Amino acid sequence: NTRSIDSLEVPDNVLSPADETTRFFTIDSNESEVVSILRSCAKNEGSGQALGIVERGHAVQNDWKIGLPGDHQRINAELAVALCNALTNNIQGFSRPTPSPTQPSLEEALEQAFWPGRCQSVAVPYNAGRTINVRCDGAHTAQSLASGLEWFRAVSGHDDGLRRPRFLIFNCSHERNPVPLLDMIQSINQPRNAIESGDERKIHKPLFDQVYFCRADSERPSALEKGSARELLKDAGRDTAEEEIEALGNVKERETEGKTWQETLANIWMELAARKGVVSLLEVPCVANVSVSDAIDVIKHSIEYDPMNKFKLNGANGGGEIEVFVTGSLYMVGSALSSIQWNETSSGGSLKF
């Protein structure tokens, strides 16, 4: 839920650590404006309650393994522990065997934590011992996408120099401006000096070999109209003058706007690539208006019929594995998991009070 706060009277320069009486929490990496609003909400809704600031390393030890992949999940684990402690502290009649969960049981619980669609990997075997690793993360904000991309680079072997084909399957709600998200994806694999100058930026290899803008099997209903690529670029502050666009290589702007949201996403992707002036980005094949299942079939076909060894599977150090990153929306991730026939098993266990 979102609330509008007319005035913020709580000072920003004091961060209150969480204690046994705290019932409202946030993480210490939030921006001060966000902390101010949350602190005001805690004060108003909690009859003067303070906002507890959760810090990394407080309850979750650095050598513990977290079931949810990604370094950013460690602070989320701290938040979960703080919330569970607050819940049990405020349940009448609840008694723990010890004043707080013992470290072994807490460590075991965090190691077994699982959330489908959040930094989730599913290996899909196919054809001659090859494997398609479907990496799913329902990131739909710039901050969460940055964490998701960092995770994908690590698990896909990119940061270790493994030469594997990498494919992007993307969709997001049209209620959200996709320009910052797509711009981040294009920029994530570019060294700063390659972005700023010279011939290097024209030949730098992007993170993804192909990009697919897919339809989700289901979406949240919305009464908002779909914005055009031109409108969304302008709203995101990317309304570059036409002569500057031509200088970057996009000699003629596309006059036809996408009829579907996926076509709009593809137009934005190509426009951003043109404005960056990175030739290798412009050469990345971009496909729109396909289902996730169809996209994966096309990826398989691209790999199987690769006479020029474009994807470097023959003799490469990638072990014959193909990497697919599905992101932008939990609806998109759900469609991907359904298309590869992944089913969640029961977690078992129970809460006893």
C-alpha cells in the first residue's frame, strides 16, 4: 500500500536500531527520503512507535548460506529475521524454548528459504547433452533489476569468462516506464571508457546475443493507456534532438509506433541502442510478439542450426550450456516457469503457537 504524507516532522539524521519492542522495520541502505516516510508511517500507525533500522551482519552471519541467491538477499534475510522476532514477541502466550532462535535453527531456516521467480535457476536438458539454464528474476524496478543482472552475470559464467550464448526474455507492465530498465540492460556490460569514447564502444560485445520481448500468459488488468516509444523516451528525459540522433547513426526515426506493447518495447530498445552508438548493440537480433514458449523454441533452433558457429558452442569453454535470463515482471517469470513445466513442491513444515 502507498500513502501520501503531507508533512514530515521526524528528523532524518537519527537512525534507530531495531530492538525487542520494535514493530516497524526498514533496511539501512534505503534513501533518506524513503526512511523519512516510513518513519512517519510507523509513528502515525504505531501510536508513536519508532522505525527500526536493520543492518547487515546483525543477526545473519557472513558465512551463512542463504537459500535465495544474490548478495542483496542477505539484507533481506536480516529484515525477515527482525520481522519474525517482532511477531513472536507480540503474540500473547507464545513462548520460545530459548530467549531467541538458536543459531543452528535460524541458519538452517535461512538456508532452506525459497521464493519462486526470485533469482531462480531451472536447468532444461535438450539435444546431445546440452542444457538451457533458465534464470528467472521478477525484477521490475531499477534497483532490483541491477541486483538481478549482477546475479545473472555471476551464475551464467560471464564474470568467469565462460563463453556461453546468452539470451534475454523481457516484459514489464505498461504502467511502468521501461526506458530506465532497458537502458540499464544495454549498459550493464559496457566498461565506462567504452561508453565515453572511441572505436571501442562500437565493437564492445553486449551481454545478450538475442533479445525477446514476449507476451505474458496473464497480466494485471489496467485502465491506463499504453504510451508510445516517443512519449516514454521523452518522459524518461531521453528526448534527444533529431540532429543528435542522426549523428549517432539512427538516420531516420521510426515513424510507425508499435501496435502492441512488446513492439513498443522493441522500438525503445533499438532507439536506445542507436543513441548509444554501439554498433554491436544494433546488431543484436530483437524479436517481439512471441510467447515465452515460442521464444525458447526459437532459441533452441538458433543453437541447433548454427553453421557459422556464431554462438561458439563447438569447442567453447562454456560446457555446451545456454543461458536465458527472464525478467521485468513476475507475470513474465510465471509464464516462463509454466512454459518449461516447472512445478513447485510442497515446502512441508508448520508453525506451532
